[in-house]
Amino acid sequence: MAEAIISSKGQVTIPKEIREKYGLEKGRRIAFIPEHGEVVLVPTYKNPVARMLELRQLLRFSDSEIKAMIKEGKKEWSHDFS
């Protein structure tokens, strides 16, 4: 587990081992997602659909699996804004 300290300006330095492991480079955007009383940091992508297609090639998802993930994601996102 890696830890960081929040500065007086609300800034946090992501530990080097985490940045390297997840490819978090200068200029990379991340999202802060509140989840069950915690905050999850997630790298964001300019084009999430292109990213999903890229992952599909790496992980070999079928069309039906991708459609199911999109459907489930939409359901979860709608709960976040209700």
C-alpha cells in the first residue's frame, strides 16, 4: 500500500511506484470516483470507446461481452446521477 499527504492546497503527489505501475505520466487526467465511502482514482481517456476497443484486442472480449459491459456501465452511471 502506498500513501500520500494532502497539501494545504489540496494537492497530492501520487507515489512513484504507483505512477510507474499504471503509466500515470505528466499531463495524464484522472477521475475521482466516490464509491462506498472511499475515493477511487481512475485514469481517464479522451475517447473511452476507442479505449474499450483497444482493451478488446488485448483481452479478447466478444461483441456480446462488450455490449453487456456498456449496458451495465450505463445502469451504474444512471444511479450516480439520481
